[in-house]
Amino acid sequence: LSCYITWFVYENFTMINYEYYNRKVSPKITVVVISLDDADKRWKRLENHLQNYGFENIVRLQAIDGRKATTKYEIPTYKNLTCLSDGHITHTACYLSHLKAIEYVIHTSPTDWTLILEDDAVFRKNKKTVMRVLNNIMTNYDLGYLTHGTAEGYMVNKKGATQLYSYLNQDSDFIKTFKEKYGYSCLYDWAF
């Protein structure tokens, strides 16, 4: 993945120490993989890929499936959300899946830092480069955005996840400004 580091304040965090001989990432980083229930091959491929990079704490998070819905309001959700994307049905489902992942970081993740990936993500750089990028994010930011083609991901700590989640509240100044500028109040999956 190419890394494009985005907003949030600078803070100092413990550096990642990649133990090449033990093939482990230390301190541990939780990796959350957003994956549909029927995407077992994609999930297994990414899980193996992440293990080869030394990640141990890998969690599969059930994605919200919008493929069978005819309108965005028919998308099955894990909670009743009034703010749905004004875009395509699959974008709305993806948005809700990322929202679910952010909630996981805030309330459930056992580590301060979590790497959130969609199940089609693959690191294109060697292990040392990937660890250097992740270390840079952890050292200087609360959130770092990662992308390659259509695969989305980001590295976020609990503080950054909490702040990001607050932006997504319908009454937040961010959403109000977004609505004034773009004409609608709900964000797409790429908003994360």
C-alpha cells in the first residue's frame, strides 16, 4: 500500500520494533479486516499475507452487505442509523462497515493502535518499508490513511478514532459544513 498521511495532531508514540527473526510486530497492533461473510478466499489470503508481515492479532469484522438491497434503506445494519450515504447502495454498506470498524477500535480493540483494512488490501512494499511507514504514523499522527487502487485502509489510535467518530455525528459542525458545501449530509465509504 502506498501511504498518504492525513490530518490530526502530532504526538509521540512508542516505535514499532520489527523482530525479523521472530517475524512478529512489537508492540502488538490489532489488525481489523472488513470482510463479507461469503468472501472466505479473500479473507484467508489477506490473513496469510498479514501473518507473513508479522502481525499476530488479526480480527475479521463482518462487513455490512448491501448487494441484495434495492435501495439504501433496505441495507441490513447492526443498528438503526439515520445518516446513510447519498451515493450508491454498496457505498452506503461500505460506509456502515467502516463506521462499525471505528466503533470496534474505540470500544473493543485490545491495543491503542489498530490497522483497519478492506479484505482486498495487499502490502506492495517490503516488510521493513511497511514497518517504517506504520512507525511514522504512530510517531507523528493519530491517524494515517493508506490506499492502493480501490483498497482502502488506515492506521488509527483510540484518540483518533474517537475524534473521527465525533465528526460523523449528524449534528457535528463537520457534517453541517459538508452538507453546505456538497449539498448532502452523509459521507461515502471513502470519507474515512
